[in-house]
Amino acid sequence: MSLLQRLRNTSNSLRMLLFTSFLVIILMLASFNFFSISFSKDSVREEVIKYNTSNVNNTTESYEKHFELIKNLLIHFYFTDNVQILKNNQKNRNYGIAFDTYRDIRTLLSNPLLHMDNLTLYFKEDAFILDKDTSTRADTYFSKFYFSEQYPPEFWEEQFSESFTFKILPAANFYEKNINGEARMVGTYIPFLVKNVFQDNLYMIAFMDANQLFRTFHSSINDHFYILNPTGGVIFSSGQGNADSIAPALEHSGTYAKLGPNYYFHNKGAVTGNIYMNIIPDSGIIEHQRMNATLISLLAISVVISMIVSFLFSIRFNQPIQRIAESIQHWNGALPHRSRIKEIDLISSGITRIIQLNRNINEDLSKKNALLTYYAYTNRLKKIRSHFNEVKDMVLSRKPYQFILFELTMKGPQCSQPELKERWVHAVKEYIEHNISQLFADALTFQIEENEVLSIVSAEHHRSSLLPGALERMKQTFDIDKGQSFVTICVSSVYEDSFRLNEAYDQVLELKKQRSFTDETEIIVQMRNPLEDYHTLPWREAEFDTNLREGNLKELLPHIYRVLHYMQKRNFTAEQFYMFAEEVSNKVLRTLHSLRLNPEPLGDPSAKIRDCYNVEELQGAFEMFLTKCTLLIKETKQKTDSITAFVCGYIERHFNEDITLELVAEKLNLSGGYLSTYFKEKTGKNFIDYLHEVRICEAKRLLTESNLKIQDVARKSGYHNMNSFHRMFKKYTGVTPSEFRRKEEALTASS
């Protein structure tokens, strides 16, 4: 063979092609990496500056928008009716208006996006403080509840003499002191002050969580962040340093300055005039430049090593392939080729086995048509994308059809045994398939969920008219075991187009939600029109809450039974019963948490509710659950300390008299502010809230059990002003006294 022919054969060999391909890939990757290193060397500093300039601009814009939002909200709150009444009548303060203002403050603070921990109203004439939790004197408030060495009580008093519309003070740590004088840190807050410069007898303080603001609005991975006021003083700092160390950076023009080893990126807010600054060390950029030379050296070494490894790999890969090719040239197609090379012998034997396996697969495919149809329907109903769109010979593709959904429910202890439940579901599925196939020879019945069986039947007129009778006979069979199980049977409308399978399936799922709250087999063929509105229930939430907090089981159970009887009488669905029951159980758990009680020993009420299948079982579940809850509440109340017991007892004995917090505090030789805080901490309620609850509870009793006039009921309940009585009664019950009496009379008559 000539030299030219040998070179041509060598160049076309697999070994040379592999090596050339590897070499091209290596050179391309090396070129790309070299270009990337060169490009990053010139652009990394520019990108760092651009990135951090954008970050500080975004941070400035976020802070400024938030401060402007807080200012507008506080100014609007300042001019609300309740605040203006309290401001203009500081010597003769209306505590009803003060209570409404408590509620307004809590409503405002309920928005977590405001990042406000508290909103404090400071009245000048009597140094009176009002916030979300308490009302007290300013010296007590700023020395016990919101104490800060940086802002003593004298500082807050001096703010009345200063002229400003709004002011942002530097962040400081605030503490709360207990009875023993021990301080507990409340948080790090930025005080935001708002005042009317024309009327300086009131100003407001919004305590804004400095750390939450930083985590929300600061978008840089570097935590050396500062907020300076227009004069250069530090309002907030996330790093180490002071105003003097960063002030020189502000003297440079532009949005950043390079001083020493750091970059100083800063921007000025348009609303507050504050300066926002990020400090970025230059060490990372310098280190990047040092790494470039090292990376280039490593890249060159990697290219050399890769070329050597590619050459060796090409040789090793080419040798067995070359032997396989030589063996194939001498392969006798009639028999498997035998070779001393193990791998080639395995390949030859494998080809023979593949041919035999292919024959077996072809034989087995004919047995899989039914299973393929099942998966095709399941995927269509579950909206799973697949390659079954090509299946053209579905059973009902050219006939009108209906869906019949059977939901199987097992009751009692046996439903907790998976194997027993699985055998029962399988047996019921076989029974359903047998009965449906007797009537519809081309029907398809399969289990679509753990406890759901779906039948697709032909809706041809001469056979569909027999369907109701067949389902009724199946219902009679299911009713034999109605003590242990029941079935919900949902029948869809007639559909003509096979592409509406999903619509038919969705219809039977909606029909399933129409099931009545009973443990008997039910056949559902159409939607209720219309469903009873769930929000029309005779549910008095405030009364339920009051009796629950008192542990009054005798009042709780009749109230629950009355609502369940109402729902049963109006034929509410099972799903609506479950929704109501879970709403009540969640409310009970929230109440226990508010009373600082541990509900874990009570178990999971939701699981027990879903195991109830009729009103009697649900009433039993509520009776057991509420009995445990009220016992827990009563046991806790029996452990209440003497101060709380005295206050509660005094209110319950003298509720129809003129009672004030200061009067009760004087009897205990305590200050009003301390007693208010102590009572709220122990009971979870404010003093005035508890007083109104006792009075309104007595008023409801008199309205229900007597024929007294409304004004007499108000007087006996402790209200000597009818407007105040009507307002409080509607606040705690949701209706007026007259409406309450009429509803109670109507409920008594219907029972």
C-alpha cells in the first residue's frame, strides 16, 4: 500500500477523528476562557461600580417612598375624628373615644409591610400617652415601657417646643422594665415624629423597626450601610463606624468616592434629605487582578494535559471498536458470532437475545390494549400531557356518553386498617364493574383514586333510560352495610364530543360537593339551585367568644347545637358542615393561644371532624372537644393570682355602678397604668374591654329572660347613657338591643 493511501486511511480512522474533535473542543474552550479572563480584567471594576450605584439608588428610593408613606398615613391619622376629639378635650377625656382610638391604632399596625412596631400619641396638657396596648403618663411610659438612655422622658417633652412637621430621629435600643426594675429589650427602632406646627398640644411617634427596614430595603450583599441626616448625623448604621469617619466621602462630587481601601456609594433622598451610603471594600477587585495571571498559567497547563489525555483516550477507545468492526466483517448471520474477545461475544449474543425479545414484545403488546386505554382516559381526565393523542379507537369516541363517579366511604375502626380498606374498595369496584357491564357492554370502569371509581357509559337513548333503575338497585345493595360504609353516586350530563372528557369529569367532581351531611348512600344527578348562603348562619361570634373565655360550657353547646340544627333544617351540604366545624375549632384554638394555653393535649380537632358523617356525630365531637377546652380554661382561671381575681370579682359585683380603672387601682394601692398593664398581661384583655363584656353579657340575659324596657335593661347593666349602651351593645354583638331581642324570640319560637 502506498504512503498516500496509508495517510488517507489514517486520517479517516475513528482514532484520528476522535483526537481531532477533542483537540478542536479544547482549543475552543481555551480561547473562550482566555477571552473571558482578559475581558473581566478590564470590566470588573466598572461593573462593580455600576452595580453598587444602582443598589444604593434603589435602596434610597425604597426608604424614601416608605418614609413618605408613613408621613402621609400619620398625618391622615392625626386628623381623624377620634384623635381630634381627644386632642381638643384633654382635660375631660372621653374613654369611649379612647377605646376606639386603641382599635384604630391596632388596625393601622396590623399591616406588616409598614414595619411599625407601635404608634404613640403624646398629649401635652396632662402628659397623657396612648398607644396600641396601654394608656398612661408620659414619665411612666418612657421610663418603663419604652425606655431608652438616648431618649429620656425629658427629651420627648422638649419636642413640644420644637417646630417641625415631621422628624426622623436616630435609631436606638428601647427597653421595657418589669416590676423589679429588670430591663428587657423591646427592639431597635427609628422614631418618626409628626406634629401640627399650628397646634402643638399633641404629636405622634411611630416606632419603626430599623432592622426590618434594613432587611427589606437594602439589596446589597455588603452590610456596611449608613443612613445620615442632612447635617451628617448617623440615623442608622449596619456596620462599624461613625459620621466623622465617613463624612469626607460626601465632599466629593458624583455618586461615589474612592478613599483609601474602600468605595463610598451615596445618594440623597428627595423627601427627607437623608443621605444613604454603602461602603464597599476594594480588596475583592485587587484580588481578582492577582488571580488573572494564575488562571492563565493554569489554563495553559490544562490545555497541554487535555491534549495528552485526549490522544491516549482516542487510542483506547478506537481499539475495541476496531476489533468489533473486524468481527462484524466475518459474522455469519445465520448463527451468533463467537469470538475470544469477551465484549464482542457478549454483543453478538445480545443481538440474538434482542431479536427474541422483540418477538416476545410483539406478542405481549396485543394484551396491553385495555391497559393502554385505561391510561389514556386517566391522563385525559387528570390533564396530564402525554403521547396518547394518537389513540383514535377509544371505546366511546363516536358515541354520546355519561360519567358515573362512585365515592366509597368506610366508617368505624376498620377504616384505619389499610389492607382491609383496600380489599373492600376492590370488592366494591368489582361489584360496580359487573353491574355496569351488564347494562352497558362497552362501558369502561376503573379506579381513579384511592376511594373513587369512575364508569364511562354509553348514553344511547334505548339504554340510558335504564340507568336510574340500575343505580337505585345498587343503592339498595350498598344500604345493607350502611352502618359501616356508604357510597356517593354522581351522574353527569350527556356529552357528545370526546374532547369534553375533562368537562364531564369536572361536573361529577362538582356534584360530589353537593352531598348532604348524612351517612347513607346518595345519588346526585344535578346541582342544587341555589345553595344556601353560608354567611346567613345564626352565628353570634362575640357571644361565643365571651362564653369560651369564661369556660361556660352550658352556653357554648346550645349555641353550637342551634347552628347545626339550622344548617340541617336548611339542608346544607356536607362540605359546608365541615367548613363551619373547622372554622369553630380554629377559633377555639386561636382563643386558647390568646389565653396563653397549650392546645396540644386536646389533639387535632380537624381529623376528628372529618371522621363525622352526620349531625349527631358532629355534635358529639364538639361536645368532647369543647368540654376539654372549657376544663382547661377553668383550671387555668382557678390558678389566677389575687390581683386579677379581685379586679374580676369587683367588676362582676359592681358592674352596674360607675367603675373606673383608677377607682379599682386605688382599692389595691396600685397605679392605674400598672394595673392596666398587669391585667392585660394576665388575662389577655384590657380593663375596659372586660368591663364592657360583663355589662353586655348581663344586658343579653335581661333581654332574653325578661320583658324590661330597653332603657331599664341599659340602667341595670351599668349604662346610664342610651347612646353609649346602643353603641357598645352593637360593637360586642353585631346587632342593636332591639334586633337581638327579636332574633332570640324568633329562635325560641322555631325551636
